[in-house]
Amino acid sequence: MNKLNPEQYAFFAKIADLSFVNPFSHEREQADWQILNLHPQAVSVTERRKLLLEKIDSQFQALARHHRFDTRQYQGKTQETMKLAWLVRVFYGYQQRFDDFIKAQLRTGDKALELPFALAITEEFERAGFTRQETTHYIALLFQLQRAFRFIDEAVSGTSTAIVELRKRLWNNIFTFNPVWYLNYLCRRMEDFSLLLLGETGTGKSLVAKAIGCSGYIPFDDGSRRFVESFTVSFKAINLSQYSTGVLESELFGHKKGAFTGAFENHPGLFAKCSKHGSVFIDEIGEIDIPIQVKLLNVLQDRLYSPVGSHDQQRFEGRVISATNRPLEQLMESGQFRKDFYYRLCSDVITLPNLRERISQNPDELRELIASLLHRVIESPDEGLTDRIEARIQEVVPKTYHWPGNVRELEQCIRRICITGSYQSQPAVPVKQANDAFFQADAKGNYLSAQQLLQNYCRFLYDQHHSYETVARIAGLDRRTVKKYID
Ligand SMILES: Nc1ncnc2c1ncn2[C@@H]1O[C@H](COP(=O)(O)OP(=O)(O)OP(=O)(O)O)[C@@H](O)[C@H]1O
């Protein structure tokens, strides 16, 4: 058996510890700097990773000078440490290739691609004494780590305290606060850990749900050298407010041929389409009626459901992510939302910060968001355009503006400025005053059209009841129409 001298052990223990630290945390940066003995911010993130890999490699090479490095030469705690250190080394060595593979899979879509470096990475683990089983498990884990890193980073940009905290929370939601537990026990059992996303409209809940849903653990099959499914099919989303109650049931649970007039074929619902490695995202969960809440509760509780018109019970083994911009506590108090259902939805609850909070914490956040949103509006905007748009927003939007539509509104604001050069921010009118005036003529004395009146009425009702469903019922309108008027 080989022994490490205390200095060597201390070095490898630090490297092994890197696998425990959240990559979006400040502690992670500090750990890197400490290992590299560098002054903070002396080098870029990419450069830092390159230097780390070089340092780790040189230490492993020093160990292997007399014989090949093999974790089986160590025992007990030292072996555990060396295994984790090797895992970190392989991750850094293959991070770019995993990232390229993610991009290739995104381009290809739903058919799982062959991992082009499967043999090479398998060899890395096997020559270090990992079993076949450990090797496939770690390949799946490394792929998951890189997906989570990329997707969280893309979905949540910004440097305000609230956003930095959010990225850390999302990482912990995927890998838990203790990655060793995750690695050893939980990675294949995350289906019972539901996630509820809260936050005002337009704060990015759907984006975040997708980032989490595409970052689940997907086993690797070494025979075919593929992951058992493409992560692009692991995320299935539904927006509940888009459907009337009858259609919604079918969309969620599916229906049997002949279940109702027009059911010409068996129809697989959302739960049937989602594999055990995937996640179902139920958006606007605060909008659903009690009978559907009860059916969903059964799925979460017993994992069983029946398609409409069928007595067959089917099993759902994926994870449930849900989101709402409505005050669920109020809905529970008023009996519109079941408490037992709520407690099944919220193994973890994450609240997304609103734009006002983000800008007040960090005034540069607005500029960073403009730059990132401009990439969506115009593929490759230059710095100058970002400057001009930012300057125009500062001119036409009051500094203390409340941004009620959050990032979605900012995106529209940017488009509006690109087209018209200006943006009319929404006045923060007290609800009562707005309601009193909802049917009055505008300042120029123009009376409202019937459609404008209806829109104002819907908004008025929504301010009182906070529910599209209730507004639809009171106004005698379809829920989709109501949503169109309010949003
Ligand atoms: N942090 C962000 N960075 C870039 N774009 C964002 C961010 N947050 C939201 N957006 C954009 O704002 C729009 C709304 O986002 P999303 O649908 O995820 O919000 P939401 O919180 O789910 O809203 P709602 O409660 O109304 O459903 C989308 O176009 C999205 O791309």
C-alpha cells in the first residue's frame, strides 16, 4: 500500500474538497485561489481552471513517477480522498468536451448522441482503479455537473446579491447541500423532491424550471456509449392557464380512445411523456381547480394516475417542478388552494427576486440584463448599442420605476425603444384610484371601446381576486381570454 506524506495528503484533500463546494459560491473562488496561491481576481475564470488542472496533473504525475497512479494503492479515508481528487481532475480535463457535447446534443435534439470521448474517459477512470459501475456512474455525474453549470449560468445572469444567492440555491436544489450524500444515495432518487418556484410575473421562473429540469441525473450506458436519454426530452412543461378544465385533465393525465366525444385515439398526457429521469413543469399552479389539485396530489403522493376514461393506473416516476406568481398562502386561506397539495409541492421552495430588488442591490444589473437581452433581440449587438439603449432607458424611465412586469417588461421595453425610440412606463396608480377610473374617458375625452372596458374590468377583478379562473367565472369569459386581457 502507498502512503502519502502529510503535504501530499493536504493537497489532495483540498482538491477533493472542491467537489463539495458550490461553484457559484464565493467560497469556491477562494478555494481555487488558495490552491493556486494567487491573488483574487488575478486571472480570469478560464485561466484559473487551466492553471488548476495543470497543478492537479503535476501532483498526480509526481505520485505516478515510480508506478502508475491507482486509487487501489490507498486505503480507507485516503482512498476516498484520492478518488474524489481524481474525479475533480477528470472533470477539469473533460469539462470543455462535455460542454461541446451539450451543444451538439442541443443541435441534434431528442435522439441521444453517442459520447465521442466515451472510451477515453472510461480509460481515465479504469486506469485509476475505478470499477465499471463507478465509472459509468461518474461519467453520468460529470455530464450532469456541466449541464447544471451551463444551464444555471445561462438562465440566471446578473451580479446582484439576490441573483448570486439564487444561483447557489439552484445548484443546491440539484445536488443538495451535501454532494457526497447526493453522489452516494440521492442522485437516482430525486423524484420525490418537488420544487416550487415563486416570484412575480416575468422574473424568470419558467427559465429556471427548464434549467433545473434539463440538469437531472441521466444514467450512462457503456454498451451503447450513450446516456439513456437526451436531456432535451427530460423536461416537459405545461401552462395550466392555457387550458379549460376539461382539456387540462386530458393534457395532464391523457385520455382513452372513446373517453368523450372527439376522443378518436388514445392520448398520452404530460405525465406519460415524462421519463423517470425527467421533470414535469406545471406553470401557474395557483390557477387550477380543486378536482385537478386532488388528482395531482395523488400523483405526488402515490405516484399513480389514471387517464381520462380509463381505470388503468399508471405510474409517474419523474420529478415535479411547479411555479406561480400568485400568493398561495392567501389562496389556501380562502380555500382555493389545498394545503395538503401545497405541502406535496414544496420539498424545496425558491423565490425569484424581482427586478426592482435586483437593481436596487446593484445598479449595474440593469446594464448587464440589457446586454444579455439585446443578444436575444439582435443576435450580435455591439457595446455602443447597449450604451445607447441603456442611456435611453435612463432618460424615459424614472429611476425609481417599479418594473411590474420585471425582466419580461424590460425585454419589451428594449424592443419598444429599438422601434419607437421611447417607452411609456406603467404608472404606479393606487389600485382603488385605478378601479374608480376604469370606465372613464381618457384625458383627451375619448371614450373607451367595449374591448378596452372589458380589459379594464378584467384587470379590476384580477386585482381583487388574484385568479384568472375566478375572473373568468365572474365575467363569464373563457380563462384564456381573461389571461390575454390581464397580461
Ligand atoms: N434572468 C433573466 N435573464 C434573461 N431573460 C429573462 C430572465 N428572467 C426572465 N427573462 C425573460 O423574461 C420573460 C419571462 O420569463 P419567464 O416566462 O421565465 O417568467 P415567469 O416568472 O415564468 O413569468 P410568469 O409568472 O408570468 O409565468 C422571458 O422572455 C424570459 O426569457
